[in-house]
Amino acid sequence: MDFSSELSDTLWDVVICGTGLPQSLLALSLSRSGKNILHIDPNDYYGSAEAAFSLQEADDWVARHSTTAASSTSVFKSASITKPENVVGLSFPRAYTLALAPQLIHARSELLSQLVSSRAYRQVEFLAVGSFFVFKPSSSPSLAPTLVRIPSTREDVFSTTAISAKAKRGLMKFLKFVVDYNSSPQTESWHPYADVPLVDFLREHFKMDAELQTYIITLTLSLDGRISTKDGLATIHRHLSSMGMLGPNFAAVYPKWGGISEIAQVSCRAGAVGGAVYMLGNGIKEMTVGENEISLELTSGDKVRTRRLFRGEGTGGDETGIGRLVAIISSPLKSLFEPTIEGAPKPGVAVIAFPTGSLASAGEADIDCPIYVLAHSSDTGECPIGQSVLYLTTLSSSDSKNTLHRALESMLIALDGEQQRPESLYHLYYEQAGSSMRSQQEDLIFGFPPPSLSLSFDDATLGPVREAWNVVMGEAGVGTDYMAFPDREGYVDDDEMYD
Amino acid sequence: MADQGGSQHGIARTSRVRTEEQKLLEQEKIRKYRELEDQVRSHVSQNHYTPEVFQLTSRLLKLNPEYYTIWNDRRRLLISGLLSKPSVGSSPSRASPSSSQSATTTTPSAASSSSSSTATPPRPASPTAGTSGTTADDEVSTQQQQENDRDVLKSELNFTIPLLLESPKCYWIWSYRLWLLNLAIERLPTAAARRIWEEELGLASKMLSKDQRNFHAWGYRRHVVAQLESAELGGSSMAEAEFEYTDKMIRKDLSNFSAWHSRSKIIPRLLDEWKADDAARRAFLDKELGLIRDALNVGPEDQSLWYYHRYLMLNLVNFVGHPTITPAFTQEDRVTYVVREIEDIRELLEDYDDVQLIYEALFDYTLHLCQLEERQPDPEERVELAGWLKKLMVLDPMRSGRWADLERDTGLVAEVAALE
């Protein structure tokens, strides 16, 4: 059978361009629908803006995104790779899987529920996200800076020696407040502060000192440190109610082998099993939009017709972007990944925050927003055993690259243990544009917004996927469970005992 | 490939078919179960103690571990089958009372079954087994018997594990395990028996790790520890290790009655073992009070914490005729400590003004203080007590009867009324 003619003879129900997370989740959502789906991606890898790379792939990617001007085709720019001189220890390129989307996923996230109900979760290995730390600059030149663990459960608060008894009571009262923050009388207390920064509410209503405020803000992972009370309470509520849901003493998980990229791949796999045709290294060269169908000429030369087209849209830029530094470290950084209580799983990810102002200004402009570090141990599969990967993020500015490098240095000093100071072996820097996250639909073409920059998976990403699914399914979708499938035939369960 | 409206069709339809399918599958399961049950009971009633029947009990128990009759059948099958027969004169066991008890739980049919059973596995016995005297052959056969028994017991213990994972609170499984463990003491050399009991401690820890408020598991753990400490298993005190274990459990979840309770049980023994002198005992009490105070600081609404604090307070206050942590405390010492505790608890009110248990504690301890000093509350105290009682009436109107009783018994009616 001539594949090329099969492509052009079929009137496809759906063509999806790009294998980023929303497009891949769309494929997953349609994987039992029986629709004719052609899923293409101009890259020769899965994941688009949420992909994960070996060092070789990173080199190629950086070459394509090194421009410093805002791009009209990509959310990424200013990409560069540097390796410190005279440093050895970097392993071969395929020993690494560096994630463009290293978000952690809270246990309560809708994404996890959908992965479970669609059965796709079975193909993903999740690691626990363990401790959250705050960087504390040294109080005197002779002392090293330290990382202080943030307590977020009652038992954490009990065990910590970092805060006073009175401050502990204050923190407990706040945690209890948040658990029920949407009921009366709590709502009466915070509604007046809804759009005001959370720090103000903490200071004025809870009389929290600056240190406790930074603990709470860190838990929100707020990129500008000025998250509103309304959004901040929602985020902390999600964190607290996620705590312990999937296992003792952790609130979030991280997919092994590159984070969101793995979820995109698993979703595409499900799409393929469901009958969708996949073509990597193939994009759209030309397009003609008719009344009831679109004619596409692909870069491979194939011509296809489809009822509808779904693709990633836009390059963002309407909201503040981020600068990111991915650093490979020559040490396992064990102190970051210790299980916190008896019976808790060994975490694969830790979060470290540099609150606004904690990084000493070296005569340059003050750094006016926090820096977050997502630390990944080799358990994530992203680097060889004995090493770790740090993903540093801050709001982008003319100085973000420098800022991130300095944060990295300070962190390595703080982590300097009995053995040698950990060294960085490799740096990948890039900037990513932010977006207001709205999907676009024009006639038969549906556009997914660019990825969210949130460091914890933002469930708002799932909205456009559902919208897209509704567009495809139309009337037939009404009354059907979205993203809920039974196991496919051949799946074995416990009933074999009866045989 | 194209299937118009396929998905709605697919999903709605499949679920309907599945329900009927499920019903049929269930009926099939029930039929198979009944068949299995009938088989086992029939064989047993005819005294067929064979390996095949043994396998049948395995299958049946996997489906229904609560079926205790079948556990008993399995015990009989083991004794008449896989386990070595204790031979006259070459017994390696210490005749412990528990073993003879387990022997008597087997019915007379077991004795007769060994003569009528058709396919018992051969005993690993040498020709000289059964005669008294200590020839080399005797020792070899004893060793073989012990090894055989050890393997059988281990295999049986392993059999119960998946059952326990599914039904962690099923008495019959635990009872069977205990029976096996006691057989280990009876039939195996001390070192081997001890190893098995140590593994049991590991299992108890795992169960507690999965559900640390499973009081069966805590009780079981205490029993296992007691055995490991016993002379029969060549043991010594594990009080310190167990004390540390309660610490770990508390840090995992403060709200754990069983952990705090265990801790309180271990303390007197621990202090004795350390041969703690008065200074050491005082230091120990200080540390425990500090610990529980830190806990109450973050969890004042938690009853298990107040129970433990109460235990420590009663140590100070109810010292006549009871072993206490600090028997050498003077009256002055006791009063100082009680007063300090009341002060510290009062501090909690700064931030927790509507936690019922705090007011109850303050009320109780103030009365205890007066009792200690053999006096009645003074006017200032009476006003305070009335205030706390009034607060309790507001916080817990359901127990108004109880507060009314308290009001009357402590003669505070007038003071409480004055606070209206």
C-alpha cells in the first residue's frame, strides 16, 4: 500500500501539529474515539516546547534559538551553552535528559486525575518532590550561607528548630486558616485583601515576621514574589491539601525521564495505539482553508485534507517571561534529597528559593524578584548517578543570566559539605516568553496557547485541551466522560486467583 | 477506520455490556469458591491429610482468610504432614507450656490421621531416630529435622504475607503467624528461632509504617519485643531501641495514641535500666515535658498529646504508691513543676483561644495543684476556674450537663454566674 496516497486519500477528521503537552493530551483524549487523526511535528523529537534533550539535542536546539531578539516563530530565545574550563566529569551526551519543562505536579492536580482516568498514568514513573528550602545568606563573612527547610505540615513545624515557639503557633494558625480558606469566617478576613499581595495580608492580618512571610511565599512559587492574596491562598491550599495524598510527607510528584516531556510522549503513544498516524520531522508548508475542510501541504511534500487543524499558536510575549539556567552538577547533593520522616519515599526533586533580596547585590541593580531552583537527583533519570541537575528560574531581565549564575554559585557554597565543593560541569541558559494562556479559534483552526511558565503545573493548561476535544467531538461528545477510558483488552488484574 | 459517532457508541455501550459481564464473572467466582470449600471440608472430614488437600487450603485461604476452620485444618495438615514428628529421646525442643497447648488444640483425629493418611511426605528420619542415646546419626537427623522445620515454618510465614497485606487486621492470620512463631521457639535452635522473631519485628514495623494507628500492630509489636527480650530467645532488654522507635513514629505523626502510650510504658523500665539517679531522672522529665510542650504548641487540639501530658503530670501529682519518673522529688519540686506547666499552657491561650482541651487542662491541673498543696482554690484561682469553665460551656454546649456537674462539684456556681 502506498503510504503517501493513503495520507492524501483520507479526509482526516483531525490533524494535530506539534507534540507539545496540550496537543499530546488532545491525542490522548481522542485515542478511543475512532477518529482519523494525523499527528505531525516539524521537530524530529516529541515534546515541542516541553521536550527533554540529550546534550547533543540540546546543542542543536540552542543553535536554533540563540537569537537575542524576540522570535516570531518560537517562545525561546537567547539560548547558549557554556562549560567551565578545566572541569572534567561530564558524561557522554545520551547520559543526560535535560527538561525544558521541569514543572512539579501537585498531587491534587487535575492532570493527575486525567492521567489516572485515561489509564495513561501506568506508563509514567513518578518521583516524590520532597523538601522546600529557603536560601539564607550568611550573617557574617566567616559563616557560609545555609538552606533552611520550610515546614509545611504540623509534624514539620513540630520538628523544626529554625523558628520560635510563638512563630510556630502563628504558622499553625495560618496553615489551619488556609485549609478552610473558602469558608466563613475565613472569607470575611481575606476578601478585602483579595487583589493585594499576599505578603501584605500575612503581615497585617497574621502579624507574620519577614522570615515566615518568605516561607509562605516560597510555597506559592510566585515568580515575582507579589502573588495576590486570592491566588496565593489558592496555591497554598492546593499544596496543603496535596500533602500526604499520594504518600507520606510529600505534596507533589515529578515524572521520571524529563518531566512534562514524558507525559507528552506517553499521551502520543496512547494516541498511536488508538490508531492515530504519527509523523515526526514533518510540518506544514502551505495551507488553504476552505469552508468545510483545510488543504495542507506538508514539508515532506505530502498533501492532506482535514476537517480540522489543531496547533500551537503564538509566541507569547504579552506577559513577563523567564530566564532559565540548567546546570549539571558534579555531586549527588544528598542533603537535598533526604526523606523527611520515617516511611516517606526518597524524593527525586527538591525546591530551593532565593527570596527577593537574599542574593547579595554585587554593585549591580538590585534583584527585585525571587529565584527558584528545582533540584533533580539522578533518580529522575536526567543525569548519571553521582551527579544532579539544577533548574534555576527567575523573571527575565537584561541581567537574568548573570543573576542566575550568581545564585548557582551561592547555592553551591551553601551545599558545600564535608567533601569537595560541588562544581557545575555544564550550563544551558535560555529565555522563554510568557503568555496570557488563551486558546484561539478561527474557523477550522484551533490554536493552543504557549506553555505556562508556572513552576508547578498549572491546571489552566488543561482547559484548552477540553475545548479542543469539544470541537472535535461536537454533539457526540455530550454525555461522554472526558479522558475516562476502561483498560484495553489484555490488561491483567487480580482476578486470576480464581482460576 | 472512520467510525461516525464511534466514541459515544463505544463508551456508553461498553459500560453496559461490562455490567452484565461483571455479573456473570461474579457468579462464576462464587461457584468456584463453593466448589473449593466443599472439596476441602469433604477431604478433611474424611481425614485425608494429603499435600493436595494442603494446596486446596492455600487456595481457599487466599480467597477467604477469615475462614478460621480452614486455618485449623491447615495446622493439622502441617503437624501430620510437612513438619517433622518429634521423635522420642532426640527432641531438640524446650518443652514450653505454649507448645503443649498448641498440641492440644489439634483434635484427636490428627493422631489417628497419621496412621490413615495416604500420602504423607516421608519424614527425614534416620533408622536410629526414636532411640535414646546421642550417636552421630541422632545429631544429624535432629539437624535435618530442624532444617526441614525451619524451611516449612518460613514457607508458611511467607504464605501469610500477601494475605496480611490485603487484610492487615484479620485476627486469624496473626494468630496463625503467632502459632508458627511459637513452633519456631519450640522446634528450632535458639539462633534460628531468634532470627525468625527478628524478622517478625521487621514485619511489625512495616505494618506500622503503612498504618501507624493500627493498635493491633502496636500490641503485636510489644509481644514480639517481649519474646525477643526473653531468655528463650537469648535476648536482652530492647527498651532503648523501642523508645527511639516511638520517637520516630511521633515525628511522623504527632496524633498517635499508640505511640505515646507505648512510650509511657517503656519509660519506667528505661530509667531502671539506665540506673538513672535523681539528677538524671529530673533531666529526663524535663526533656519529656519539653517534647510534649513543643507538640502541644503545634497541636493543642489533639487529644493524644494531652493524654501524654496528663501522664507526665500525674507522675508529679499521683506519686503515692505508684512508680514514678521522679520519686525523689520534694513537695516543693512538685509544686514548682505543676505551676510551671500551668503557666506554659496559659501561654498557648495567646494564640489558641478557642481550643477546648486547653481550658480543660488548665481547669484540671489547677485543681490538682490545690490537691497537692492540700488546700482549696483561693479567690483568684476561683475566678480563673470560673472563666475557663464558662469558656468550656460556650465551646462545647453539647456537654452542658458535664460542665454543670463540674460547676456544682467545685462550688463555682456563683463565680460563673458573675461572669454573665
